[in-house]
Amino acid sequence: MTISRRTFLTLAGAASAAAALPRAKEPGWERLGAHPGATAQPTAVGRRIVDLEIYRGMLFAGYGDWNGNTGPISIDPFDISRGRFVGSRHRAYTHAIHTWRITSAGLMAPNIDPLGDAPVAALDPRGGFSWSPDGLRWEQQPVGASFHVFDITDSDAGRFAVGSGSVAGQAGPAGPVAWRRTAAYTWERSFARDGVRAQSQDRYHWIASADGVPYLQAGWSGGGFGPMRRFHQGYWQEMPLVRERFHLGTVGSRVQSCDGRLLSGGSTGLRVFTPSTRRIHTVAMPGGESITDLYVSGRTVYVLTSDRVFVSRNAGATFAGLITPVSGATSLAVGGGRVYLGTSSGVLYAHSL
């Protein structure tokens, strides 16, 4: 993706800039600024930048505390060419934005924990997502009665959203649900069958498409999981050869599509699902570090760990060290020859490649 960029630090100013950035582990990092919405959060969890995305020359930060119910969440993009935040463009009806997805309609942010906690009316805008065609004009769109909407993807079969809602036969209050867009501003339930009677918090935390085919898998606290499924010939087909949980976390943006495969970043390294073989394998990071975040651009995969930013130019097969991140880095995005980091304190940084 081509984006405009700010002028990097000159050699003459590098020493003074480094002195002003005590959090940086090595020279070259530019402090872009403290995100106004994130740093205003009342909890440490809420101030953490969980996801970063670059869209239309702007950097979008996802943050919030959905256990502490600290919403609504202000969408305040950082204009990369102008080097400043543009101001709050929207207050999303959610207690946290932890996933950004770029679709054919624009940038989308699921309401992973809607205000009011449990909207049950089909057209309640809290039970859906925020979206924008240009990053500046935003709307809320409902998907239907839902407790959570964690992720969204485009596919050859249309657009899908996943999360949780009431499910018949579920012992607890919610079970995993997938919704499918059927027309402009119209969605319907596509699937809700992977709930466990004894488990009240199972959900679809992620959905992603490989070669135009969407995949999902339910997961819940304690490590339990449902079958991996793909949408094939009009229904959600179980993939019986997949007998393990693919994505070990709960943040949808940690699952990305790359070169016809799905990638998941987590504590064990980079997990890779290959649809043609229906197999999952793990690529360990050099030094065995866990993955904090990953960012995909074509066949190039960038990975953030606590001590290093790694790059793979062969779709995640092998990795090489790139740069040392600032301390407290929790998310990354890459574009226009720069690496961007968000931190646990709500501050954004940039480094030229």
C-alpha cells in the first residue's frame, strides 16, 4: 500500500531525539505522539494499543478495556504526511476496538463488546461494527442480535462477521455465531452450531479468508475449541483433519491471510494453516520468542516480539531480524518504508526501514 510519509530524523537531530525518547532501545525511533483516546482511558489495559492499521495515509490505533467497560471508543487517526492526529472522527459503540479490517467497502472495526453489553434487537447499531470508506466519515452498522462481534472478512462468498449471541440449546447465555451480509445494510445469521452446553463463553474470535474462502473456528477459555470450518458450496463445512486449535489467542487481527494460507501469531511462534493439506505447523521465531503482533503485506510478513521486529519475505517460511523495538511495544504496522509501533502506554512510534 502506498502512503505518504513524514520526513525522518536528520543526523544532526538524532542525538537530541534519542535523548527525548528514553523508552527506545536503539536510535532511530521517532515518537509520533500519545494517542488522545488511548491515553485518556481509565485503566492500564485500556491504554494498550492492541492493533494498528494503515489506511488512506492514516494510522489507526485500536485500544480499550472490554472487561472494565471503558467505552465508547474514540476513533482518532494519525495523519502520516502531516504528522498529527486529525481529531476524533467517531465514537464507536463498543468498550474496545482490538481489530481493524480493510474490506472492499473500506476500513471496519467490530464492536467486540457493545455498549449495553447485550443488544438483542436485530437493528440495534451497538451489535455490529463501525466502518468508513475514507477513514474520516464513519457509520455504525448492525449485523443482528449479538453479544459480541469480534471479526469481519471479505470472501468470494460475500462478507462475514463473527462473534457470539444467544444460541438455542446453549446452557449459558451465549454461543458462537457467524453472520453473512445479504444486501446493503442487511445481514442474517449464517451459522451457530459450535456451542458447548457446559460452556457459556465460547465464541468465534476470528474469521479470515484464504484464496477467497472464509475459515473460522470457535474457542473458549480454558483452551477448548470447536472444529475448523470453511464456507463451501453454501454451507459451513467441517474440516475433520484439523484436530487442534489454530489461533491460540482471542484477538481477531492476530490471524492474517498470506499467499493462500492463514497465519496466526501467538506464544508458540507463527502458526501456519495450509488449506490444500489441511494441516497446521508452527514456525518458531529466532530465539524462541513469542509473537506480540504480526502484519502482512503481500508475501512479506512482519512480526513483533518483545525484543525484535522480524521480517519474512517468503510468506512466513523463514525470518530474519530487522530492528529492535521500543520497550513496551504491543502492536505494529508497516507501510511507505516505515515501521509503526503502538505501546502499552498508548504512544505511537515510527522507524524508517
